[in-house]
Amino acid sequence: MEEEKKSSLPVKQIFVNDVHTYVSKHVAQIIGQIEAPEESDDDDSDDEMPSPREEPAFQVVGTSINEEKVQNVHQVYVSPSREELQLLLLDCDIVVYCVTESASQQQIEEATWALSVLQDQMANFITRRYFIVVSTLMTWTNFRLSDINDAGLPVLEEDFLRRRPHPKFRKHNELEKLVLKLPRGKASKLKGYVVCAGFQYGMGENLFHYFFKVSWLMQEPKVPIFGSGENFIPMIHVCDLGRVVQEIIKVKPSPRYIVAIDESKTTLEEVVKTISEVLGPEKICKLLPEDAIKMNAFKPEELDCLNMNLRVDASIVNDYLAFEWTSEEGLVKNIKSIVKEYKLTRQLFPIRICLIGPPAVGKTTLAMKLCQYYKLHYINVSNMFDEKISHLETTIATEEYEEEVTEDALAAAQDQLEYINRTLEDNEGVLSEDLIFEVLREKLFSKGSRNQGFVLDGFPQTLDQAKAVFADESQENQDIDLLSKLPWYNKFITPEYIFALEAPDDFLINRVQELPDSVAEKMRYTQDEFTSRLGVYRQLDRAPVTLLDFFDHRELHPEYLDISSDDSEYTSSMKKIIEIIGEPKNYGGTPEEEAEKKRIKEEERKQKLAAEAAERKERKMAALAEMTGHYEDWKKSLGMVLEQESEMLEAKGLPLRNYLMKHVMPSLGEAMLECSKVKPEDPVDFLVLTPQPVTKRVSVLINLSVFKVCSAFRRLNIFYGTAQETEQRQI
């Protein structure tokens, strides 16, 4: 009975504006998890509030500019009109408007209008309604320090009445004041809350996205900070902001103005430096704020937010609201989980590829194409060592980098360079496997390889090399017998896509023979060297346990590509690889590359339209030719029918003609001669009424002839009509 009673209760609705935007989307997802609010300790809360057991669940509805579904949002209304939006607002028990620092003027005006609509209809409300506005701390930027006893201390949350907004955020401040002016007490049917939020981070990022993107791309040696970076920035995880709103709906605290920030007191420099160290090049540089506009890094209003300097002691959230924080200690302390959220939300997953195959099969060419298409890092053993030595020599140049490289780092770089040079001398310029493994693992664990991914070109070549390179050091202390039974490997550096390129020996030998001598010597493709290298590869490939078995046993099944055709562009191989891997999982190319892709797509679209138009024209011409042929056949058939009909009529009319010539025409001719002699005024009356023998006989003949002729014509018409109908039915 209790469950039936609970299910019969009306479902309460919560409205959230613009659920397609960053803040509103995540706030709606969090508050959509509400099952039942707790009883409020507020002394002016509703008397008619039911107990938690009887409280129905909430349904979240919202507006959006598209039909994309949002988790935990019951229904999304796409771009409703003001009349439709007014009806929707009046049907909801709780209205939440998110107008943070990224909100447009149109959103602020809509929130102000929505509040006025609810105020106008407040007298008609049966139960209390709630209006919650999520604003921004940019309304505190010009806080008068003269009002504070000690300017060196953080401002208090209770001093919100003394706040002064940034000039660009006066509309936000006016909206906050309108909400705070709503009447208090039990008689009020509309209660308002202002949640003044710090700058949001997490779940793919919004304001701080530029720093994450530059760090992840690793295209710049340093991550820029626009300004001094010494300013303190109040922040909060966007999910924690949603939980603050969620708890306000459930608890309905007595304070109407709540500052929502985490416990961190960090500067912009600390934030950017932490992001760069965990995700990027581990270095930062300071630029002028004007450079951000020139570089299209930030909009002016976003730059104003990043240059804000404010520390606030907020206590209402901890005193009145109880929930499990996602990042209570802030971005710097929880950077690893924040970076994980960032990659997961934006689907920035590394693509790790390994190309295996005999010499001259085209591994390097295909690897370069894959790196260009997927924006991956190319790893080749010889090139890798050249880059490593160049990097160490640059690091040791202390006269240029003495301010950025510590003494320990300089000493380590110098020791490593000496070790590499000594190893090369001892082995007569040949790299030892241990050195290759060390440098290669360092490359695989680098930020770029961990962020975007890599393409391994022709290495490892043996099973033992694969075990050494992709070893999981965390399992070194485990039992040897247990370890031997496990398909161990390091999942962070082991390729997940293995492609084995195959081609017959004759094809490879012919390809090498067509190369110029200079190119063959440079690539070690001379006749003796190539034959030896090809033989070694075939021998390793015929071993009981091969390199491909290493990946196969670890459920990383290789894909085999046939390279026995003269496709120098590797079009079919690239197509098959893209079908297996999928589309790139990164930010795409540079603006120039994106423009080129757009141009190519536009050309392909035009070519497709032209081909479709040509095909339509060809089909039309073919149909017209077919219709012309059918018309000529019909015309020919019609002529044959008319000719047959004429012949038939002529055959039918022959007896009548003979009768007229034998019996009618002689008498009629005689009468006409007589009539021409007399020349009467009415020849017909003359022939009929004149009593002369001739005319009398002619009159009789005329009457008789006319009667017979008419009868004959009548019979002929009947016969002809019947014959014509029969022909039509036969046709």
C-alpha cells in the first residue's frame, strides 16, 4: 500500500536552461540523480512539505539548441518560443538558471525574464516554487578592500553585500540582487537562491581548456601564461558545483547567497605549471595578456576571468550541505584524476601501432602516412638515437639554458651522452641492444607517445627484443613460475595494433633493383646486404615461436597486409588500416591542414554532384531515345493499320459502285441532259413533277435510286462501324 501511495504522487519537475552548454549539462546530470530530498531545517520552510518517504522523485527538463540527449534529463525542449517557455516554467517546481562567466547576454536576459514570469504568477502557486541562479565570482572582482579590516586576508562569504562586479558582469550582479529581493517567510510562494560559483574545471574543461590542449598536443616547448600568473583564482569542479545545487534542492538551507568553491588557494601559475608537468612539456613561459588575443587563445572576457585575483573563505557549503566531493582539495592536488577525465571526455586516446615486415616492403613509407593521418609520433631506431643525442647536446649547452635546467639534470644529461658515445666506440658504431632498449622505453614513456601515440617502424625484430622492450616492471618481484604462465606486458607502451606486411621475395628483389645506386647504398639495399637481411628475416619468421606469436598470445592479434602490388601510395593498405583503427582520436590538424581537408572535401562534393548530374543526363537521354524508338514503332504500326483499313473500305465499296454505274447513272444522265435543255429554275422539281415520260421515269428512278443509295450507305456505315470496333478491340 505504501508503494502504491508513493507511485500515485505527482512527479515534480526541475527546469535547467541550455543543457547543451558546459555548466548546465553537468549540473543537470548531477541534480537528475535526486531520489528524494531530506527534511529541511529551515525555519521558514513549507509546512506542507511531505516526509522523505512520501516525497516523489524529480524529473529534470531543459532547453537546448539541438536534440542531443543528456544523461538524467527526462526531456529536452529545442529552442522553445517565449510562450512555450513560459508554460514550461510554470509547470516546474524548481527553476535553475546557470549564468556563469561563460553565459551570454541573451541567457542573462532570459533568466531575468523567467524570474519576472514566476513573480507575476506567484499568487497562483499552490505550493512553494524555487528559483536558483548559478552565477559567477566575477561579480566580486572589484571588492572594496577598504571595507576589510586586513587587506592581506581573504574576504569572507558573509561580506557579499559589499561586492562590486566587473564592468562586463553588471547584468549578473543585477540578476543576483533580483533573486535576493524575493520575499522571505512562510507566506512566500517563491524562494530564491544565488550560487556564486568559482571558475569550473573538470569533465573535458571549459575556461582552462587552452592550457590542457596546448599541453596535450606537445607542439610548443612551453605552455604560455598570459600575465604574471601570481593572481589567486577561486575554482570548483563542475560536478561539485552540480552537487551544491543538488543539495540546495534537497536541504533548502536558510542562507540565500552561497559561494561554491573548493578548498584550494592556488595561483594561475601553479595551475598551469601543474597541467604542463603532468600532461605536457613540463615548462611554462609568461606572455603579455595582449598576446592571448593575437594568438586567438582566449576571448577578452575569458582573459578577464583568468586575471582575476580573489581569495574567499566560504563556509556555508561545508556547514549546511553534506555531499561527497569530486575534487575538494582542488585541481592541483587532484591533477591526475582531472587529466584522466579530460582525456576520457574528449576521447583523446593514444593510438599505438607497430609495423612488421621484410626489408623493402614499405614499412617506413606506410608509417609516415599513418603518422600524418593520425598525428602520431614516428619511432625508428636510427632516427631515435639521432634525436636523443641532439637533445642531450642541446641540454648541456648551459650558456643558453642555465636558468631552466638544474645542475642535477645537466649532470645526468652529460653522463648519458658520454655513455652513448662510449658504447658506440666500444661496438665500432653499432648500437648495443641494452642501449636500444633503454632509449626506446624512454621514448615510449614520453609525454607525446603517451598522449597521441606512436608508430614503431620495424622494431622489435625478435621475440626476445619484444619481451625486453614491453616488459612490465611491476611484475618483476612476482614468482617466476607464476610469471611464466602470464601473458605479461606493459599496456601503456605495448602497441595495440600490429600490422604484418607481406610480399614475395621476387617482388622485393625487383623493387630494390629498380632503386638508384645512391639510394640503395644509403638504405643498405645493395645486393649482398639486402639478400643477407632478407634471409635473416625469413629465418626468424620460420622459428617455432615468432615475434607475431608474442602479440598473438597477449590477445593483440596481428593483421596481415599484402604488399605484392605496384601501389606506391599504399592506398589499399591505408584504407584497410583506417577501417580497423577508425578515425583519428585527437584535435585534428593545423588550421592550414584543416583548410586543405575542407578544400578536398569540397572538390569531392562538387565532383560527386557533377557525376550525379552526368548520370541523370545520361539516363534522361537513354529514356528519350527509348521513347523515340517506341514512337517510331507506333507510327509505323499506325500507318500499316490505316493502309489495311483503306484497302478494306475500298473492297467493301466496290459492289455499290458497280450498282450505281449500271442502274442509276444512265437514267440520271439522260434526265440531266433534258434538264439542261429546259433550264428550269428548280431542276429537282422539274425532274420530279414534269409529266413527260422521260422526266417521269427519271423522277421514279431518282426516288428509287436515292432510296437505294441511302439504304446502301446505311448498310455500309453499319458494317464499317462494326468492323472498326472489332479492329479496335483486336488492337
